[in-house]
Amino acid sequence: MQITSLRIDLKYLTMFPFDSAKKLSFSRCISDGDLVIVYEKHDNMKAVKVSESGILQNRFGVFKHSDWIGKPFGSKVFSNKGGFVYLLAPTAELWTLVLSHRTQILYVADISFVVMYLEIVPGCLVLESGTGSGSLTTSLARAIAPNGHVYTFDFHEQRADSARDDFERTGLSSLVTVGVRDIQGEGFPDEFLGRADSVFLDLPQPWLAIPSVSKMLKQDGVMCSFSPCIEQVQRSCETLRSDFTDIKTFEVLLHTYEVREGNLWSWQDNEGGSMSLKSCKKRQRSTNGLENASSLTIMAKRNGESRGHTGYLTFARLKCTV
Amino acid sequence: MQITSLRIDLKYLTMFPFDSAKKLSFSRCISDGDLVIVYEKHDNMKAVKVSESGILQNRFGVFKHSDWIGKPFGSKVFSNKGGFVYLLAPTAELWTLVLSHRTQILYVADISFVVMYLEIVPGCLVLESGTGSGSLTTSLARAIAPNGHVYTFDFHEQRADSARDDFERTGLSSLVTVGVRDIQGEGFPDEFLGRADSVFLDLPQPWLAIPSVSKMLKQDGVMCSFSPCIEQVQRSCETLRSDFTDIKTFEVLLHTYEVREGNLWSWQDNEGGSMSLKSCKKRQRSTNGLENASSLTIMAKRNGESRGHTGYLTFARLKCTV
Amino acid sequence: MSIIKTEENSNQDQNPRITWEGCSVLLDINDGDRVLFARLTTGSKIKIGNKNCSLQSLIGCPFGSSFQVEDGKEGPVLSRVLQSTEGTNLQIMEESRDNRRLVDNNSAQSLTGEDIDEMRRKGASGDEIVKALIANSATFEKKTAFSQEKYLLKKQKKYAPRVLLRRPFARSICEAYFKKHAEKIGFLRVDTLSLLLSFANVSAYSDVLVVDMLDGIITGAVAERLGGTGYVCNTHCGVAPYPINIVRMFNFNNDICQRIVHSSVSELHSSENGPSPSTDPLEDACNIRSQPNEQILSPSAQHAVSMEENEDGNMEIMTDVSASPKVVKGTKAGRKAPVEAIKIWKANGFSSLIIAAPNLDAWDTVKEVLPLLSYSASFAIYHQYLQPLATCMHNLQVEKMAIGLQISEPWLREYQVLPSRTHPLMQMSATGGYILSGTRISGSDQTQAK
Amino acid sequence: MSIIKTEENSNQDQNPRITWEGCSVLLDINDGDRVLFARLTTGSKIKIGNKNCSLQSLIGCPFGSSFQVEDGKEGPVLSRVLQSTEGTNLQIMEESRDNRRLVDNNSAQSLTGEDIDEMRRKGASGDEIVKALIANSATFEKKTAFSQEKYLLKKQKKYAPRVLLRRPFARSICEAYFKKHAEKIGFLRVDTLSLLLSFANVSAYSDVLVVDMLDGIITGAVAERLGGTGYVCNTHCGVAPYPINIVRMFNFNNDICQRIVHSSVSELHSSENGPSPSTDPLEDACNIRSQPNEQILSPSAQHAVSMEENEDGNMEIMTDVSASPKVVKGTKAGRKAPVEAIKIWKANGFSSLIIAAPNLDAWDTVKEVLPLLSYSASFAIYHQYLQPLATCMHNLQVEKMAIGLQISEPWLREYQVLPSRTHPLMQMSATGGYILSGTRISGSDQTQAK
């Protein structure tokens, strides 16, 4: 029985393992050179490269990297002032949060759906344009690992450069190649003719790139175009109808909930009648939630403001003509 | 102090009272000639005109109308076989359910929003086209009662006739006038020039009727156009921009929940591990729900299939030019 | 098709479309950036930017008209802007250029702050300043139509703010609160409010029982629908009625105000038919004068405070109460329910019920007040949380108190509809809360096996 | 930009795009009206209309190709239809006519049932029948383009049904189940499944612990992402593992099947490091052969029954197991976890956790299995109901077992995008359930005042 994949390796950590020698074991401890996600709160995280002499300073005080080395990922570490943060191993989802500082927190819904709907599995060759912040690219790379490849293109040289730096940082360089190219104008490079399993477009005028996409895809291969406006979708679908089938447009959203523990007043408890709405916020909290849980109610409430729209996702499958 | 509005009147019941002489008192009893809603289940209701000699036959048996007369609305009445139904006073919402046999059950969300967003209050003059099933018309009439009026127009003579019959039946004839007219082609009649407080359009090409709407509305009056397709909305908004301001497009939906009482199994209770998903449906039910309520959990679950789209609602306000 | 003239006359009274001295208005500054409630009196003023503008010029204007700040002889005044019927100045064209090469550069403006101050001193209007800014922008012409529009709007809001005069309706009041102080109305969204009125079958001549712990938004919306017929009775558990400050913001005439009453739940339940001590006519009269007035006066001070706190664009209350004593006297909504009415309600029951009490347990409340309804009456209960309504629905089913029970969750999304740029708004309110609705039925008096 | 040739070769193995004898396929009949899972063997057949068609002709065809029923020498066969690249036959034009005057009249067809039978006897193809029906329709020409299209589609489905050959992927399998037998996969929608995989950070070389009581849909989707690396270990409480029939529908090669294992939670928790009696290699080997096979064989009989029950268009399972014994032997997914692997998991912990157990209490389950994860590992719990996840989230917070906790509710809506007829689909699935996600943290060993 082959269990090489369970071997423990001490090379520096990549965001996710993609060859058996780099197999991640989570019991592994933080080493010099590792990328860690410093977690303060759900909406406050930061990516930090660990170095023997490094320090991290935030509102909780000063943290010495040397204190972190040797601790397992998932540990709580303390500052000189006794404040603490958690040190997490990076994931594509945490990386998205770090990249975007919460503004893109719901983007995970689109990303997840795209990866599954494009039928991306290990070994796939995937084309993407534009690269943007590289947030989707990271998830594409996770899905094609260990032996597939993502070729991603951006019009802006500068943006491509920073994405390339990021993939270097997260250790994904061998899975992702970043190119600078005007895909709307020039299409994808000819070297990918008939070789792409899936293609993803996030372009202002996706219909200009669709003829090239149909040349790059393998038969029955799937493409996806992400557009914020319905006119872009209408025009893309029109163009898609000649070479593609199974054309479907979706909108994906995610609502999140807060959880609160508390009791609602009974009619009689509220004799005064003058209770203001403000007082509803300071609900009585048990000191030990678990023991009293039966007497108190735990209630979930939708978070009020949420992302009402990100974009439309249009999928299409290249017709089988052979 | 004037309390005439509380007088009890024994004239036949209209769907809602709109002059003080017809004030509905719910303690009133069912009389010969009344329209009642026979309620079997949430999704099975029927409107019946009570007559001394009438009978109602359904799967529960035979019900004699004469047994109903003199009972208060909201009573449970029994058939020859001991089966029962409830007799309810008609409301605009029940009427919508009766009209459409549940297919339009969520339409209440659009109707409610339209009435409020059109700023319809008692005394308003409202124009509508088309009349359709008269489901919205009934709610418009409720909102303008007791002293306003709804003028509704439909292209189909037959449809207008049945709507007129329905308003006769529900006793709303003095609040609603139904006309036959091609509003897209001819616009609203000149007699309403500058006199409408609000206008509602449900037409395939609403942009054709908008110039007429702007002539009918009082300054600052509000119009609404309901369209299923975004292209209709795009074209309407384009037309609206010349004479209207405050142009807003919405989509309104309603999700409903089922409530179940039950316990989820704990990991250990489920030793067998072979539990099938089917058994999850026959949850244990307490014989006396209230007494055992604390030990059982009541859980709400979204109804699975729901109306994903009815139409877009576009509102606009006539510019003040004087 | 004939027209009944009397309808329109009465309509004019109930539904006035021109402001008058003492009327309540909603002022929408810069397309919703700031929303104010104000009472139009000769003395009332609002602050826009750094200018205190008199509201006197708004008296007698049609609702829906727009105003701009101009310098009058006696200080800044609001001057009416007639809306053109030719659309916005800037024609929004379908965008053929894409903005991949667009470089955002705000340093291309050659007009300095001093230049602008100078223009102002010389009496330039806001519009003139905006035009000068465009003329002196090195990049404006190179921007896409979309960016030009954005730039124009931004400058116009800063240098030539618009004030839109809106009618205070349940719609506009609810929207203004939801946008700026949602917590004060229990996060009740306008579509949810509209559904409560529908599900509870609120119609003319209804006697509507409400448990309104949302500062009067429910009471006001119901009264608006009643139009001076029927009653809206705000019931409460203890001795003091719940505050209904928001009712003041509606332009209710005397007829309507008369129909807004309160009564404790114990009074409504009591078996005595004669006037109880608490419903003594004298004391009642006294209540009308003192206690509701107190409600009216005290919160305005509070609001004034909150106004100071939220200078940068929140909803504000501008009510110069002392300046218009007659007006306040006019809006004496919220008196104690008349004894005769209570007597009839006890005999016949209420025809509708709406409960909106975010801090109360729904079942605990409904089991107290539902018996006050007549059979076949509709009810609707609002709550921000799902679970209390689920429990309540279950108990109502088990107790066989109601049928047609349904928990609904409203969903609302606004769209941007512009050529080549149509999409749902990126931000939406995810929660409109939940509504439990149903119909009260008569107890299972003749229970028979089916 | 250079291309690594070896990648593509390995890709070919893992991700084949042409069917082979014994492979599992998803047959989509008439654009989703009916969906079947089938294993392609020389003997396997499906019934379309009243015809039993052999599936042999599908072997060696590319996934994505379409077929029509044709009469061959030895009975009806499925014959490949090459898709044109010129769009549908019928050009959908922007509709200028409105359909206000449209009269629906189905009696305008002059072709009788006998005529059609006669045509068939003479060997007319389905397409020819459809063409004849159009030619003999008195109203077809008068219909709007929209109505013409609808008519055409209806007739084509009846007389010339299309069979689309789809690859069985987590996407297509989940969609087919959700559409036809949602209750069998706990109403798990495809977007929710995709989120579970993301939130749990499933990636190559992960060791993923699952509690999969959805007949293997989770296990299969995870194995698909692992691509023959790492492990997916389905844990259970009692002695028998949970059934994972759905895993059979994926075309997993041996490498991948090897990585799908099960182990009881007590084995994973036990402190002994040596082989426990239950992990004895001999018994283990026996388990591999007997018990998972039983899982594979028994349900197909069940499914065959449900197929009979649902003649009119439900999802069906067509697996001629006896005809291809080698194939069944090939898909021996779901053996007992190897002792060495368990040993390492005990030492290092799992790297991901997904729980999908609709009938279990979430907190009760998670408190048992969360300690099996390594620190910093991600987890995701699916439930149809919100309340159990709310309680679970609260308890995880109180016990300080995890951070980054979030309850998410996915929302998905499909659109019809057609010229002049673009709108969201009228029907949508309102509930994709709820997901509680988070990251396990190390116990607060060095608790210090902050």
C-alpha cells in the first residue's frame, strides 16, 4: 500500500500541497520562511512571512516571530502586552479575505461555483483572463493541483507583476503562469489551441474573446464569463450561440447570519411599556453559555447589509462537432 | 364624539366596507346572499355565495348552506359525514388565492409593494391597465376606499366582462369601473387628464402608454409598470426619463417557511448508521405539543420550490413643471 | 364613464399636493444623501453646507418640487428649480469605449479653492461654479461618459445641493428611517411594512388593534390607510402607552388624528361594561392634553441631540414646535380610546391585528391579544428573528386558534437601469425580517371526529 | 510560455473525454426532462418512448455528443447527431408583434395519429415526422416566433427525442439528483456543495474527514478534487459505514478509489497505536471485498424499483452489473481505512472536515469529530435547518474550539437570456440549506488576560 502522500516534509509551506514531497501535515510547526495568516478577528487578518528576526506590531502590542517558530499552526500567540492573535495556515479562502480586506468576503460564492461548474479537477489545463487580484486564480490552482496548470492573462503589466509576486509568495508559481496580453484584442495564444479543459473570462467586452475561447477549448470543454451588467450577458449569449451549447446564466449570492443568545421579554415583564429599542442590544449574557443554554434561546439573524450583486455567471459548453 | 362607523349593519357583506353604512363588524353572522370563502386547507379555498337552499359538495361530504346562516364568520361547519371546513369573510388576499388556485400565492408581495409605493390612500383616483384577473384591482380598491375610485382598462372585452362580474360579486362595483380599451394604442381617456393620483401598467409594451400616463397624472403623481423581461424595463426607463423623475426599478419576492417540531438524533442514538434519509420524515410528534415544547425543537425550513421571479416593478414620479 | 366630482373634492382634503404653513414635509437633500423632517413655518430653517436657509419659500409649493440655495437679501434662501422635461443635462450614451486605459487623476483641476471662494464672493451660483470646474478640468473631456457623469454629480452635490420636497407618506417615512435610523423602527423595511398592512387586511372602517413598539410607524401607516374612518388602537401592557412619535411626521388632519387611540390590554379585556375608573371621561380628557403632548414634545429634544451627533448626512428632525403651537395642537393623535369604542370592541372584536414588538416573545404576546379579535379577522406579526415566529406558529396550530398560518420572508432588490449598465444594485438589505400571518377562527366548539 | 507535455498525458488518464466500455455515463434525455445514469456495456439498453435502445453505439464517443433513436437492423439504436455550429434551426428574432390577439388552437393539425403511425412504418425519422407536422399545421405560420419555437420543441421531444451524453462529474451528478431526487442527497444544491469543498479547503494531498450521510455525494465530490492523492475518510458512529452508492456513478479510476476509505469514529479516537482487532489486516481485506460490494450491489436493485415507479421522466439508474463484472471489481471504492493511515491521522490530525448529516444534531456531531482535525484545519457543516447550526456555532464559540465561524446561506438563480425575453427563471430553489464554516484552533493552553 502506497502511503507516501502521508510523509511529513519540512520544506517551506505552500498554500496547499501539490506534489507528494510537499505534502502538508497540519501537525507541522511554523518554520522560518513560512507564510502565515495572522488572525485578529473575522474581518481583520493579515498575511505575514515568518523570519527569525521579524516582528509584528499591531494594536495588541509587539509579537516576535521567533516566538512563533516551532508552534503548530492554529496556535494562539501573545504579544509583549499580553494581547493575542491566532496563526493560521493560508487557504484560498483566507487569502481572498487578506487580499481584499473584507470587501470581497462574499466572493467565495462565485469562486466556488465557477470551479465546480467549469468541471475543474486535478490535471486540468485552465485559461483565465483577466487575472485581477488573483483571487480566483488561487482557487483554480487549488483545483487543478497537483498536475494541472492555470495560464492567466492580464492586460495590465503592473497587475500581472503583482499577481506573479503573490503566487511566488504563496508557493503556487509552478501551478500558475501569468502572462500580459490583451485577450479581447488578440485572443489567447495559439499554443493552447484545442488544449484547454476550461476557460474563465472576466472582461468588459467578453464577446470579443469568445471566438478565441472556442478555438482553445477541447470539445465539450466549459467556459464561464463573469459580467456585472445584463447587457454584457445578452451580447455574450448571442455570440455564444454559434459554437456553444448548454448556455446557462446564473447569479450566486451568499447571505450570512449573526448568532445571538438571549431571551425575549414576555408581555408581563414589560409592564413599564417604556422600553426603548436600544436596550434590546444589551441582552443578558450567561457567564457560562453552555450550562444555561437550555433556558436561553440562541437566535440567528441575517446580517443586515449584504452584497446584493456581484455579477452574472454565464457558462457554455463547446459543441461536439467531431 | 362620532362613532357612527361602529354601527352594525345587516346589509349583505362586501369584501371590505367602504361607506359607514356598510361598516363590517366581524361579529356579524353569515346571511343569505353573503360571499364566503370556504377554507379546506391553506392551498384549497373556494368562494361561495350563500343561499338558503344551496349546498356545497366536496371530498368531505355535503354541506347545507342553511346550516351556515346565522353562524359567525370564522366558524367551523360540518358536513353530513362529519367532515368540516371553515367559513371566512373574504379579503383581498384570500380572493387572490381563490382566483388563481395557489399559482399566484406569492403575488401578494408585488401587490402590497405597488399599493404602498404608488402612495395610494383613501380618496385617490387610480388608473390601471390591464385589468387581468382583477387581483391587483381588488387591492387598489381596498386602498382608495371609501371615497376614491379605480378606473381599470383591459384590451379583451371578455376579460373585462368577467372582471366586472367579479367586482359585482365582491360588492366593489361602486369603487371600480372597468373599461375596454387598447391603452397601448389609444392611451387613457382624455377625461382623466391631470386627474390621476397614481397609474399602474401591466402591458407588453408599456413604453407605448407612458406618454399618455404623463398626461393623466397630477404633478408629483406616481406610476408603476410591471414587466417580466428586463428589455421591457430598459425601454420603459428610456421613455420615462423625459417626463419623470425618481425612476426606480425593483424586484420583490417572498419566501415562505414550513414549521416542524422534532428532535435531531444525537450521534450515539444513531449507532446503527444505516438510517435512511426517508426515516427523517416521520419525526416523533408529541401528542401534546405545548407541554412538551421545551424538550422538542421547533424548526423552520424554507419551502423548497418558490417563485423565483414574477416581474420587475418600475416606479416613476411625474416631474413638477408648474 | 362618468366622474364623481365629490370624490375629488374630498380627495383634495385628504391628499393635499401643495404645502401649507405648519405642514410637515420631508426634505431630501442631494438625492437621499441627507433626509430631514421639517415643519414649514415662517421661522423654521435648515442648515445646508454652512448656510442656514429659511424654509418659508417652501410654503405653498407643490410636493415634488426642487430647490437650490441662493443668496437672498436677508440671507440664504431656497429657490425653486423648475425641472426640465428633457432629461438630465448629460445624455447618457451607450459606452463603446472601454475604460481599460482609464487613469484616475484628480490633480487635473486648475481652479483652486481660493478661486472658488472668490467666485462665491462675487455672487456666482452653484451651477456656475460647477460649470467653471468642468471648464478648468484638464481631464474631463477625456473621461468616459460614465466618469463624466460621476464627476458632474459629485461637484453638483458639493457646490449646488438640491433639496427635494417630498410628501411624508408611510412609504417615504419608512424609507427615510430605514436608510438612516433602521434600529428606531426595528429594521422594518418598506416592503415588509406594506405586507403587514395587506396580511392584516387593513381597509377603511376597520378597527385595527396594533402592538406598535416601533415608535408609531405601524400606527401611522394604518391610520394613513384608514383615512379618517375606523380606528387604530395601540394597545400596551402596563399603564403607559408606547410612544408614537413618528405619527407626528404624517400630515394627518383632525379626522385622522381622532382615529388614533390607545388602550391598555387589561382595559380591553376587562369584563366590566361600565366606565372603569381609568376610563373616567375627565381623566381621559386630561390624558388627551397632557400625556400625548409629552410624547410629542420630549422626543424632539432627543432628536435634536441626535441631529447634532450626525451632522454628516443622517436623517434629522427639524421641528420648531414652539414657533407653531396651533399646529401641534392640531395633531393630537394618540388619545385614550373612547369608552364607547372599547365597549363595542368588547362586543364585536377588532377586525385586524398587527404586532411589531421586537423585544417581546411573539407567542406570549399573541396569546394575550388574539382573543380581542373577531373570528375570521386577519393578523400579521413582524419579527426580526425567525425562531420566535416559528414557535408562535407552532403553538397557534396546536391550540387551534388560527388557520391559514404562514411565515413569509420578504426579499427586495433595487436595480440600476441605464444603457449598457443595467444590473442589480451591489448593496442590498439582506433582511426585511419575517412575518407570521393568519386568520383567527372560532374555538373548536363542536369538535367532531372527521 | 512553455507547456509541460507530461501534465497533459496524466490529464488524459484522470479526465477522459471519450467513453469506453464499462464507463459510467449520465444520459440527459430531452434537455433534462429525464436523466439516467448508465454503465456502457455491449449488453446495456435504455427505454426511450416505447423503444429499447442499445447503448453499444455510445462506446467510444466523446462526452458531450448527442444521439437520436433510429431503427437499425437489430432493433432501435442510438445514432449520433452532429451539432451544427450555426445555432438552432429556428432563428429567434426580436419580437415586434405582441401576442394580444393570439388565439390558442390545437385543433389545426390535419395529420392524424394514424398518419403518423403510417409514416413510422414506412421508416420516417423523427425529424421527418416533425417536419410533416409543421407542414400540416394550419396555424404554425401565424404563430409568433416564440410560439413557433415552443411548438417545434414540444413536437421534437415527442417524435425525435435527443439523448445527450454527459460526463458524470460532481456538478452533473449533484444537479441530476437535486432535480429528480433531492431528498436522497438531503436537498444539497450544487452551489452549496461547491461551497462545502471551498470552505473545507479540500485540495490535493489533503486528508479529508467526512460524515457523509447523503449516500456518498460528499465523498465522491471530495475524491474528485483529490484526484488520487490524499484520502477521504468517511467516519461513522456504529459498526457499519454509511452507504456511498453515489460514488459508483463517478468514473473513478483505481488510484482514486483507493483513496476513498471509511473508519468508525471510535477507531479514529482509540488510544492504542497497534492494530486493534477490528483493523486486523485479514479482516480488513475481507471487508474490502465483501462489505463495500454489498453496498454497491444491493441499492441497484432498489433503484431499479424506483425506476419502475417513475416511468415518466425521473432520474433512473441503469446498471447492468452482472454483464460487466470486471467493471464492478474496478470500482471498489470505500474500503476500510488502512491501519498505517489511521496511525498517521491520530498523530497529525485530518486536514479538512465536512459534515452532512441531516438527521443528526450538528453540535453533538461536531464535538465528537472536530478533535480529530489538526489545528488550523478548515471545516464546513451542512444542514437544511438554520437553528441546529446556530446552536452549534454558539457552542463552538463558547468552548473556544474554532475561529472564523460563519453561517452562510447560499442563493442561486438561473436566468433566461434571449432577445427581448431576458428574465430570471420563474421557478427557483428557495433553499440551498445553510453552511457553518470555521477553522479549528488549538485549545487556549496559555490563557492570559488580554
